[in-house]
Amino acid sequence: MINLLNLNYSELESFLVEFGMKKFNSKQVYAWLHEKMIRNIDDMTNISKTHRDILKEKSYIPYLNILKHQVSKQDGTEKFLFGLEDGHTIETVLLKHRDRNTLCISTQVGCPVKCVFCATGQDGFERNLNVNEILNQVYTISRRILKKGEKVNNIVFMGMGEPLLNMSNLIKSIKILSDEKGQNISMRRITVSTSGVIPGIEALMEEKLPVELAISLHAITDEKRNHLIPINKKYPLEDLYTTLKEYQKVTNRRISFEYILIKDFNVSQWDAEVLADFMHEFDHVLNLIPYNSVEGSEFDRPSEKKIDRFYSHLKDVRKVNVTIRREKGSDIGGACGQLRQKSKSIKGSSKE
């Protein structure tokens, strides 16, 4: 049985023609799958019953089970625990803003990078998500909020996993999500976050996709970054710097940098000075993220006074383009660094 959501347009066309359908049927089926986001082949009302029967015999439309849905009492952030076909689970977060909805989606079950401040890596790594599992995070939540007259405006690949270690499925998903025949989400409203996987950044350059690139920096020396992000030992800061300079030269795109503020670790004035020197080499925006607590972590959040002092020095003294990203959904474990796999035995799932 062919999983229809794993197919891009040309693959879908080849599949349909192989079983006697016409090329124009591809446009119809693709629209049902990716624009209307239907989950039942019989809902394809402009496809003949004969062809629908063929589709049901040869293929299927997958779905995600909602095992748990939480809504933050603080800010309305919604977190979804999804069950996959093989029993693994992933989490996805809907961030509610006054004028837009941002969906933070996952690309892997667990994460092989194992950043020490992040809950996802503590659970280990199971596998990459395939294309349909990436798309279905968007489609499942989009169907829910469409009932309220809302839509997903922005997508950030900042959930579970390292997106650039699932490169082929990431690129294919982005192209489908941005396709005008589907959801037509502008690539400029899609952000890909990475811990600094250099081959993946180089692949993004080659693809020439105008997505936003976000770098999880968090420390500005190899010694500190090695401790936080073990993959830095393979792709050290000097090499990352060189690759990002080339990326910006080729793409002419601003780069976002993420920097988690950790008490007594990376928030001194010296850290601010070195960080500012690094930022001024790029057309940039720097997002400061006060550390969100994770069970079993060795770290703590700095005081508000320390956070404000660090921010003010960067902004007012060193003229860095910097913001403080206040956490959303921390009361439901949906803030940055808090997503993780859950028990496979959770009950009360629903198909949407």
C-alpha cells in the first residue's frame, strides 16, 4: 500500500498513471491531499468511483493519533502529543500570537545531537520522521484551527530532532508545504533551526530555498559549546563561522541566532562582548532565550537582573540586533528545550 502523503506531485502523477488514471487526475488528487487536507479517499468527489476504488486498493492516507492535547493557562500555547504508526510519539507546539499562528514541528523521534540542556536528547534517538509524518503535524492542527476561522501562518522546524540530519525528508516537506497547489505557505515564513550541521547548511545553499535559517549557538567558545552541544566537536565554531559567511554570501539572507541564557555559564559581560563580536560579522537577529527548566538538567535560569543586563549591553552598548524570546507554554512543557517522547501507553487517542 502506497502512502499518498509521502509522494510529491511528480511521484503522485507517475503512481496514478501507472494504474490507469489521467495526468489531470494528479492535480485533483494532490489538491484533495494538500490543499483541502482530506483524510478519506471517498471524499475525493470529483474522482470517479472506479478510480477511488483503485486508490483505496493500492494506497492510503495516513493520519496521526492525538494522544494528548494541552493548552497553556499562561498564554494559550497548545501542545500535541502524536502517536505514530509504529507506536513512537512526537510532540508539536502551536504558538498563539495576536496576529498569527506559528507551528513548531518535529523532524525526528528523539534527537541524536543530545544537547545537555534539552529534554528531547535525554530520551535518545529512534529514527527520522518521514514526509507524511512531518506534513501531518501541519495538516492535523490546521484542520482543527480552521474550524475557528484561523490558519497556520508560520512554520518553524524547531521541535524534536535536528532537521538537517533528516535532510531529504525536510526538503521534500518544505517544497510540498510551500507548493501553490497545496497549503502555499511562503518559504519566507518557514524557519529551519540547526545546531550547526555544516553539510546540511551547505545542502540548503545548493537547494536555494529562501527559508529562514536559525542557528542554535548558545555559546561562543568551543570549550563551552562542546559542553552544551556535543556535535560542536565535529563541526567547531571556526568551521561553522566560515560556512555561515558563505551561506550569507550565496543567499543574501539574514541569519537568526538562538542563545539560551544559563546561570553562571554564558551570561557574563565577557560572554556578551565575544558574542557581539561574532554577531557583527553577519546580517543577523539574535534571540536570547532564558533557560527553561528540564528535569534532570544541571542548569538554572539567570536572574531577571542578569538577563536584562546581558540584553542591555548587547543592544545599547554593542548595537546588536537582539530580542529576548520570552517562553511560551512552559507550564505545559511546551517551551524551547522541553519537548520529549512520552509513554507509548497513553490512552484516549483521537484520529483527526
